[in-house]
Amino acid sequence: MTGGQALVASLMRQNIDTIFGLPGVQLDGAFDALYDAQASGDIRVIHPRHEQTTAYMADGYARTTGRIGTCLVVPGPGLLNATAALSTAYACNSPVLCITGQIQSDLIGVGRGMLHEIPNQLEMVRSVAKHAERATKPDEIPGLVDRAVRELWVGRVRPVEIEIPPDTLFATSEVELMAPVPERERPSGDPDKVEQAAKLLGQAERPMIFSGGGILGSEAWGELQALAEMLQAPVAMSSNGKGALSDRHYLAQNSVGAMALIDNADVILCVGTRMIEPATYPWGLKPGRTVIHMDIDPEEVGRNYDVTVGIVADAKAGLLELIDRTGTHNRSRESREDELIGIKQSARAKLDSIQPQASFARAIRDELPEDGIFVGEMTQIGYWSNLGFPVYQPRTYLTPGYQGTLGWGFPTSLGVKVGNPGKVVVSVNGDGGFGFALNELATMAKHQIGTITIVFNDSAFGNVRRIQQVSFDGRTIASDLDNPDYVKLAEAFGVTGRRAISPEALQIALRDSIKADEPTLIEVPVEQMPDPWRSLNFR
Ligand SMILES: Cc1ncc(C[n+]2csc(CCOP(=O)(O)OP(=O)(O)O)c2C)c(N)n1
Ligand SMILES: [Mg+2]
């Protein structure tokens, strides 16, 4: 088979059936092989209008399905275009496989200036991928894919990259395909450490849990809930970990609730989280607290806080072991239901005082089905939602993590919908962030991706403008925006456009859009909004 065919067959062996790709001459051998795979119904190729979107879509698809999200881009500028998205997937521990072209194999490193040539492409991409490797013969390709997928799932999940030159994609040879990579290994941690942790937690009077995205990545939400109930421990979820425990549960707390609980907790368990909020925010952990930290990444354990017990474990396997061992040490505790419901209510009251963000976010929550997926952004409603948006199911709330990538939300939401065709997918955007990928309205229409994209239009990079007004004495610069008529813009692309001027109107527009189930943009004209963090004493 050709190298292109070896690539496609190897991907199919790994149960990859969806590829977000944008073609170009170095990838002709791969796309021509995909032609056959698409014709036979084995692989679906979705082509957005910019390489950033191939990787954003792969990330959205991956994080909401738990499957590998795959993108395919030309080398040099194509890969560079995808790197903001790869950096986001890296920050969010997302299983993204990025496949890239190269220049002709015998000219790599010569520096002649071939089409799309950049020096040290593999080195470049290693800053946003945990593993990057090249094959230059067709029979090396199954091993290349196998190692990439193994690397993807071993230890901390993060994007990986593989690259294949065009002559390799066209060359023919005998190729032996490989078996699918087995399920990931799940280390359950050093038994002595787990035992120490179990004793501390079992004997604690008022234990508390901080959980992060690691719970979602490892599908450990059932174990988290079981342990939390056993300990009557409130669970404070980071924004990237929202949904691990349903907000309907009295133990589930947001960061505002956590602020009220942290000082009175006697033993704190942190799982699958960098501990950024409890360890580095002014309201967080003072030195010397009893902290157990469980994470799959040994470098993460204790990085941000000197922990009492550090456990390197997969969250699911580690929590299961912890549940087992805590049983024998566990004291009996009264239910904390009344107290914790009170904490939730007072957190809610504080959050609801931030307007109009709270009303807009609640309008969305009220219409979004229980399993509907909310994709955030670096915008006012997004910031509020990271703190206050109630989430009821795992993998239904997405953020760009510590990368804070403006422009991430809309293109990511398209990949979410491709992976979850039966679910309602809503993305919230500012006018600034939405502009980064508004060409993808064409992708929505072309591939009939029925997401609902809300654009909060304040004619500004609003967050920047507010900082300039408040902290720089009104010296606003480079933060005002002139925007198109968004309803007309949507319609020009063949996407349904609506406008809603209040939270109530947004709720009605959402209801109509969910019923219509079609590619939709809703513009919401807004005024400048207040800073949510200042009013909460959050920073
Ligand atoms: C890739 C990237 N570029 C720049 C920024 C800096 N930044 C953060 S918020 C923001 C303004 C966002 O404006 P908009 O999307 O309209 O949201 P608003 O604050 O107005 O709701 C900017 C420029 C960023 N976070 N990421
Ligand atoms: Mg704005």
C-alpha cells in the first residue's frame, strides 16, 4: 500500500472515524487515501476554513467524547496556524492527535526554502505536544501511529503530533498493520501513600475535596461521588473540572462556596488538579495545612503547595483504592446537607448580584437541557459561568484552561457538536473572540453543524477596555471594535441569525433555536459589564 493508505488504515485500526483536516499539496497522498475511506463510510472528513479550527474541533470532539480527536494540516504555516489550538488542548489535557505534512524527505534540514518549510518543525511542535515523531517510509507508519496513540494515553493526557513527508505518502511498500492500542494503564498509586491518605481522610472531622479536569479525563466521576458521600466532604470543582459532580448534589460546590469552606476543613484532598485556586489565590490555603494531592503527573504533585501526602495515580484507579482503604478508618459523620445547601445558597446570592452576567447565564442554563454542552470563552458571560454556571453532567462544560485562548470557543463548539450530534451545544462568545474564527460560519453551513453560537456584542475587547478605564485612568487604546450586522452576517453564510436584547429575549431565542435544531447565531447587544472578580473579592 501507499504511505497514505498505511496512514488511513492505521488510524482506522485505532477506531478513529472522524478527521478534521485542511488539504494542501504535501497531504495529497493522505487525502487521496481518505477519499476511499470516506466513500466506504469508514472515516468522515470535515474541512473547516482555517487550520486553527481543525485542531480546535479535534479538541472539542475529544474532550466531550473521551475519544481521540484527530486533525490533519499542511506543514509550516498550516501547523503554526493550528498551534494556538494545540496549546489549548495541552493546557486542558485533551487527547488530540495532530497529523502534519513535511517537505520532501531528502530536503528536510537543507534549508533550500521549499514550500511551507520551517526549520526544526518537530522541535517547534514539542512545546505544545508531549510527543512528536516523523516516518519517512510507508512501513514505518503503523508503528508511528501506534506510538503516538500509546503516548497519548500514558500518564498525563496531552496532544501528540506525527508528520509524514509527501514522497512517503506516495511511496508503496509492504506494510504490516498493527493491533489497536490496548486500554490505557491506570496506576493506582503507592499503597503506603494511599493508606496514609485513607487514614487522614477517615479520621478527619471536616474533610474537603478539590477536583479538577483530571476527574473528567479519567472518567472518575462515580468514584469521586462515592468517596465524597462516604466522607460527607464538599467537592469544590475547578472551572475546567465542572460537571464531575452534579450541581444538584448538596456536596457540589463552586469556587465561591469553596472560599467559605476552606478555612474550616481539617483535611483537604486535591485530585486531578493543579490546585491553582486553593494554592495560589488570596482566599486559599495558608501554609501548613493537611493536604493530600493525587495526580497522574508526578511533576504536578506538590508543585504549587507543599503537600502532606502526594500520590501519583490515575484518578479513577487511585480514588477506587482510596475508597477501599478509607472504609476501615472512616469515622461516622452527620450529614452536612443543611450546612452545605446554605453555603450553596449564599454563594448563589453573591454570584447573582453580578449583573447582567448572572441573568444572561441563568437564561442559558434554564433552556439548555440537562445534558446540553456549554462551551465558554474569554468573555464576560464566560468568566461568570466559570464560577457560577451550574453543570449537571460530566463533560458538558468546556473552558480553554490556563491558556485563556481568546477565539477558542466558537470553533471548538463545532467539534463538540460533531462528536455529540444528539446534544444541544451552545457557545458563548464576545464580539472580539468570535471574530477570530467567524469564517467558520461557512463550516457550520457546509457541514450542517447545528450549534447555537451566542455573540455578546459590546463593540469592544470589553475586558481590556474595562481594565484600561479602571486601572489606566480611561486611557483606552486598541480596545474598541466596529462590528458587522451579525444577523445579516449569519444569513450571508446560510446560518440562521437572531437578535436578543435582554436575558428574557435570549431565553426565548434559545428555545426557538433548540426547537429548530439548525446552525444558528444569536447576537446579544450589551453594554459594558462589571468586573466579576472584584465584587467577589476573588483576586
Ligand atoms: C489569544 C489571545 N489573545 C488576546 C487575549 C487577551 N484578551 C483577553 S480578553 C480580551 C478581550 C475579549 O473581548 P471580547 O471577546 O469581545 O469579550 P468581552 O470582554 O468584550 O466580553 C483580550 C483581547 C487572549 N486572552 N487570548
Ligand atoms: Mg466584546
